[in-house]
Amino acid sequence: MAVTIKSQREIDLMRHSCKLLAKVHEELGKAIEPGISTLDIDRLGEKLIRGYGCVPNFLHYQGYPASICVSVNDEVVHGIPRADRILQEGDIVSLDCGLIYKGYHSDAARTYGVGRISPEARQLIDETRNSFFEGIKMARAGNHLHDISNRIDEYISRFGYGIVEDLVGHGIGTSLHEDPQIPNFRQRRKGVRLQAGMTLAVEPMINMGGYEVEWLDDDWTVVTEDGSLSAHYENTILVTDGEPEILTLL
Ligand code: MF3
Ligand code: CO
């Protein structure tokens, strides 16, 4: 499938979808505290999404059973919410969430500390977020897709962290996952030429230890192979002729 270029009308719909998602994330972030279960987070997220008249796009996606992916500590992404998974002081938790507004998808992820966390965990979260902002500096018309990938890799390498390679960012629009795939690590090829009107979900997944990951028996939950902590930060962005517009921020 080719990379889609959104019309002005589609861009406005994407903007609205993404703003609503940013509000959902803001509310979810406030709910993170020791004692909450990962299922409570999912329930709250689904309620907020439906309250805006939208549909959670992760629910039933390829059989995924929830609206929010809630991934704790060494879980990288796609953690399945559970009533008996209670957040504890010192944990880190990644919330990945998306919704559909009038047929247009949005997708964003944040990682939070639960109560007080170690300085090392804090740094992992902060640098994962920073790597997103570094990477998207390259997201402008005329550059190539892998300029983003290369910049994220270049930024993260100095910390000795592992960049997950088995999962990547993606185009987004009338489907949750559109072309192109967006790796977060160095690429030999340039990738497609970026054009104004592309909407992309850029989402570095960064491990404190090695880059290797594995899948749990539930066939969803991705964990670090060495048990090290992992952080995730994602926004849906719009490519323009100048600075990209970050659609899933308030
Ligand atoms: N947010 C994920 C992504 O960025 C999609 C999760 S799909 C689900 O691609 F089924 F796990 F929810
Ligand atoms: Co995504």
C-alpha cells in the first residue's frame, strides 16, 4: 500500500481525533497512583473515549481484548489489562491508547512513574520522550523517512539503552496502521520521501538494557529479554513544509 497524503478535510478530522486522544491521555495520567489496577486504567480509558462519542481502535484489533495497552516495568508494549495487576510505588507504566473519530484514527503512548521511582527509571522515561522530539525534527517535507529513524538512534545510543527493533511506528489515518513502517533504529536505506499531508505515529520503545524482546504466552505482551525496564513514547504527527505538527498534544 502506498503512503496516503491527507486532504485538508482529512487533516481537520485527524486533528480532532488526536485532540480528543490527548485529553484522554491527560485524564489517564492523573489516575496513575499506587493501588490502581491495570484493568481500572483500561475501564477509565474506554469510558472517556466513548464519552466523546468515539470508538477505541485497539479493542478487538487482531483479537486484542482491551481498549488500552498497559505495560508495566519490563513489559515493552501490548500489556493486557488485568484486575489483579496492581500498580506499586516505584513501578513504571506505559499507556498506549487510540481512538476513532468520524473514521479517523489517532494513536499515542506515554510512560509514567508510579509514586517515587528511581533516578535511573526517570532518566529512561525522559530520554525516551526526548528521542521522539529529536527524531521528529527530521520530519519535514523533502527529508526522507529514515532521517527520523537515524536521528532517534543517534540520540539514544549515548545512553547505552537498547532500541526495540521488532516493533515500529507507522502511518495512520482511516486505518490504525498504514504505510510506511517507521523504525526507531539506524537504517541503511533512505526510506520514502516525506510529503506535507502525511500523518505518522512515531513511537520509540527503549529498554534500559539490551534491545532484545520476547512475547509472553498470551501472544500479546512484549517483554524485554533481560528483564530490564522499558519505556514508550508516541504521538501522531502531521508532516508539513516546516515543523511537524504534533497532533496528540494539547
Ligand atoms: N498502539 C499500537 C501501535 O502503535 C497498537 C496496539 S494494537 C493493540 O501500533 F491491539 F495491541 F492494541
Ligand atoms: Co502506534
